[in-house]
Amino acid sequence: MARVLILGGGFAGVFTAKAMARNAPAGLEIVLVSQTNYFTFQPLLPEVAAGALSASDSVTQLRQLLKGVTIVQAEVLDVDFAAKTVTVTQGSKRRVTNLSYDQLVLALGQVVRLDRVPGLNEHAFAVKTTAHAHRLRNHVINCLEYADGIEDPQVRKRLLSFVVIGAGFSGVETIGELKDMIDRSLKYYPNIARDEVRMLLVEFSGRILGELPESLARYAEKSLNRQGVEVWLNTGVKGATLYNVEMTDGRVVDAATVVATIGNGPSALVEAMAETLGVALERGKLRTDEFMRIPGYENVWAAGDAALIPMKNKKGEDVFAPPTAQFAVREGQQLAANIIAALKGTALKPFHYIPRGSMASIGNFRAVADVMGVRLSGVTAWLMWRAFYLGMLPGMVTKLRVVMNWTLDLFAPRNLGQIEQAHKSGARMMRFSKGQTVFEPGMSANGFYTIVKGSFCVSILRADGQEPFTRTLKKGDHFGERVLFRPDKRIHTGRVDVLEDSLVLRLEKDDFWRLAHSMPMLESYFRDYIKEKFPGDLQPEEIHDDVN
Ligand SMILES: Cc1cc2nc3c(=O)[nH]c(=O)nc-3n(C[C@H](O)[C@H](O)[C@H](O)COP(=O)(O)OP(=O)(O)OC[C@H]3O[C@@H](n4cnc5c(N)ncnc54)[C@H](O)[C@@H]3O)c2cc1C
């Protein structure tokens, strides 16, 4: 039986899988791999951040959504295009599995990459996942709670200043929604005056909403101004600290909340794939041909934000499909048809889609819309915006839930309870009993383990087939560093067996990196340790810089 393997459970992946399941010939297996077990409707995230909807309203479980599709919740680690296998890892032990494919769809989207502006990685909020939106909502409520009870004018000013960087759809919608939320909530914070709240939208180019006609963008800007949102155009951001954000023209704004809707880029995985495929990333994306196939590969396809797909616009000019949900949905549907055609040996169709329109909500029950050339703004556009996104939302139950919560939000005050998500500490204790196994050979470790009590036996297979390298580790010793210090994701664990009842401190990979990288003595300790303890073929490569 032929297998179509779809990597990514976002708009492109889900709509490819849906269309495949509907139209595929009998006997075709469709498998979708996603690191979450749900699909996120990203356009609703600004409303989640502003508490108009809850995080669960913006997601739908993939198994409910995709009948006839096998769902694998796992993180994709690597693709071997020659062997036609994808390596994935699952569970807290990061067990590694290889999935084979006949046809492969790369729909892994983009990730937030803020490393180009100092301080944004550390201090800016993103709005790309439900966790981001939830965190931003809690932080904004925290600022209001704190500001209501504090007198220091400097601190009050910082707490009540909210800066959003980037005035595309997500930036405009985020600032509009946050402004709404704050305005509606101030009656519960008697010590905060309305004019103390500062909302600032910063945009590098000369206009907001670059995807919409200029007249609508101007309307949106004026409407935001009327609501009390300042808009700084032609302004870049130079850096951010815990206390402020600095613009390239030297202006500095004290703010405890900086939201960055800029900086989408390829994940490290997509970069690695491009290298293996032997194609250069263009604009941070995998360039496809007009059929959405990676040139030179009969059975590898890409769609959505991760792909750069050439097409013709309505004037017949050569353009690339823009990175929007609307396009990702059409790409997915066309891609499914093309894969089926390829399997049947019939002609493929180039990707072509003329969008029906674009719209953006700007808060305060207003939106701007360009629908088939008709330009609308205000409440009518806002109603259309809601109807349009409701139509796009997958799953009847999700639609109903969103309609109910939207309706409730028209009359009821926002829920300002700061429901904390369980805090997952980067350092935690773990207990093991004698005879248990921590790692089996071939897992993909992402933690660093220090032995607090007890002992372990580590045994690592050698590449040359000689006797395994074996050591006994006791209190104060550690393991995990050999895998973490290698940039090559293909290096896997050896076997780690528990020799007596033991207690270990486990440090998450990213926390370990931050610590090792920030303390030169730790970094040189590990460098020397690995050189000394792991002989010959176990020698690690240079410690890499990727600590963020
Ligand atoms: C706040 C916000 C508002 C937006 N508003 C609009 C709007 O109004 N209109 C519009 O058209 N577009 C909008 N967009 C853009 C739109 O959401 C994206 O264009 C769309 O999500 C792209 O779909 P995709 O499938 O390519 O990527 P995504 O939806 O990002 O999906 C990528 C998938 O790949 C998975 N994945 C990634 N790496 C791995 C891995 N290693 N292993 C396993 N799975 C992995 C992810 O978990 C995810 O499921 C908005 C985006 C944001 C963030």
C-alpha cells in the first residue's frame, strides 16, 4: 500500500490531508505527523490573547478533524530523502522511530525567530501558538493588577505601556484586541486612569497592513488612533531590555510589554532539510515548482508558510503565493489533487488562486476588508470578518463554541482570572529504581542528568563495532552531555541502566545550554570532560553557539 506522509498539522498539512482523505484512491495510506495533537487556527490567537476567546476555542483535535487519516503526534527530527524515511521522536524519553513514505509533504510552517534584534528573544512576547497567547493574556492582566496597587510613577508608566512591533495582520489585530480588553477591564482597576495606558504600534515600513489597499490601511490607522493607539511608521526597533524598547531613531519607550509579530523564519529543521535536498532557501522558504514539488524530487512536495510557490497573479504577473492561511488552505487542496494525479500518472495542475479578499479586525467592533475589489470598513467589515473566519474554522463543534463565546463576549465582561498553566520547571528531580533503564540505545536525549544519589551504568556502541564503551557513574557524575554537545541531531543515546535506587537532577536541554554558555568555566569543563572521557570515535565536535 502506498503511503503519503504529511509533516505538519497546520493549515497546509490539515487541508492537504482532508482533501487527500476525501479523494484518494482506495488503498492509499495517509499519515500526518504533528508535534501537537491539535490544529491551531492562528488568526484567532489575538482574541485568545485578549481573553475574548479561550485557548481551547482556537484549536481542534486532529483525530476529530481528519477522518481516514492516521495521526502521529511526534516531533520530526530528520528526513532521509534517499531512503524515503522520516525520523521522529515521541514522548518524554524521546524514543526515535523511522516512518517510511512514498510521497512526502513538507508543511512545517515557520517559527518565530527574533535573534536579529538584541533583547527580543529574551523579552518580547510572540503570538504564534496558544501557549504564546495564553502567556501574553496573563502578563497583561498582571500588569494591570500590579499597576493598580503601585504608586511609583516610573513603574506605573512601564506597566501601563504596551508596544506591538509589526503592523501586518497579526500586529494590528493584536494591538486592537489588547486595547479592547484593557478598555473594557479598567472599571475593575479604580486606581488606573484611562489616559495612563499607552498603546504603541511600531512599523518599519511607511504604512500599516501592507497586504491591503492603501485607503483601507489609512482608515485602519485613523481608527486605531481614534481608539488611542499611537502608530509609529518608518520606525525600526534596535533592541529591548527588561525595562524598555529602543527604536533605530534613538527614541526609547519604557514598557513592560513588548509583543513582536515580526521575525518569522524557517525552523532549524527546515534549514537542515534544504541542505539535504540540495536546494537553497529563498526568503527563508523551500522553493517549489508551480506544482508545489521540490525540483529534482518526484515525490517531495511543500506547501504553506514553509514553501515558496510560484504562481500568476490576476494580472498574469509572476509572483509567489503569500504566507497566509487563505493560501495555505488552497495550496493544501491543490497539492492533494496533484499527489493523487502523480500516483495515477495523470497531468498535474499548477497552483493558482485569486483570493476573494483580505480583511483585518482593528478592535472596537471594527475591521477593514477588501472583498473582490469592494472596500469596506467599520462594523459591516467586522461582521464580514467574523463570518469569513467562522466559515474557515474547521469542525462544526469548534464553530459553535466560537459563536457562543463571541456572543457572550458582546454582553459579558471579560474573564480576568489569571489561570496559570502548570509551571514546568527546567530543572527537576527524577527517581529511578535498581534495574530500570533511563535510555535505550538510539533515543534522542534532550536533557542533562546529574546524579544526586545512586549509580548508573552507561554503555555506548562504537561506530567501528568494537566492544561498547562502558562506564559506571556515581553521585556527582553526570550523563547526557555527549548528545547535547553535538550539533548533529543524528547522534543518539547509548544505554543507561540504573544500578541501585537513584535520584538525579535533570536539566532541560535549553536551560543546560544557557547555563553552560553563560559560564565559561562550565563550558570549558564540559569541553575537557568530553575530550578526556570519550575516546576516539566518541569525540564530540566543537561546542556550538546555538543557545537561544
Ligand atoms: C497571530 C496571527 C494572525 C494571523 N492572521 C491571519 C489572517 O487574518 N489571515 C490569514 O490568511 N492568515 C493569517 N495568519 C497567517 C496564517 O496563520 C499562516 O499563514 C498559516 O498558519 C500557515 O499555515 P502552515 O500550515 O504553513 O503553518 P502552521 O499553521 O504554522 O503549521 C505548521 C505545523 O507544523 C508543525 N510542526 C512544525 N515543526 C514541526 C516538527 N519538527 N515536528 C512536527 N510538527 C512540526 C506545527 O506544530 C504546526 O502544526 C496569521 C498568523 C498569526 C500568527
